[in-house]
Amino acid sequence: MTNSVTHFEIYCEHPVVVADFYRKALGWQVEQMPGIGYWRIQTGATEGPALHGGLTYRAIPDLNGWMLFVNVDSLDETVARIQHIGGSIVRPKTAVPRTAWLTIVADLVNNIFGGWQADLNAFPMPELD
């Protein structure tokens, strides 16, 4: 469904330690994805659709808390609309390789959330010197 919350992410400096915390505190399954610094979180919900998440290194310095991501049809159009009505970009469009594109934005009072456009062909652009 478009414009629905798709998942959450938790950011930290030491994902291995924090993953163990959530396993013990909430009984979640937290497993590192092969070859990358990202841990998938299965919340263990047994009734209805579950909201799952991820655990990774901080995307923005001093970012604390959990961030929600909203599934959108067009990330570029959504971000342009957010800027047009007074919101701002906190982290520019970034590829989650072979999964999606994301942009972190802020509303009028600096509450942040992520826009998420699924795309199995997403791949980071080469860095220019």
C-alpha cells in the first residue's frame, strides 16, 4: 500500500551489542544480513501484519531513537512535494542495493522520517572525486 509505514530502523554505534539487547529485552529475532552492516529485525508479532525493522550504524550523526519509513510510489515526487510545502531534506536520496531508494526528510518542525521507494534495481551511484 502506498504511503503506509513500511518498516522502522534503529541506529547505533555498536549494532552487535544493541542487537543482543533487543533479543533479550523483547525476544525479537535480530540477524545480520550477509556481507553488510545491517541487521534485520523480526518483531515476532503473531496476529495481523507485523511491522518489522532493521538495525544499523547511524545514518545521521547524533540520531537517536527509531525512525519510521513510508512506502511511496515516487520518491522524487514525494520529496519535491515535501520541500514545496516547507519540509526539508535531511539525508539525500540513497540506494539500498537491490532493494529500494530512500531519502530522510523533515517536516515543518524538524520531525524526521524516511521516504522509501522499492526498486530491485537500486544501486548506489559511483562517487565522484
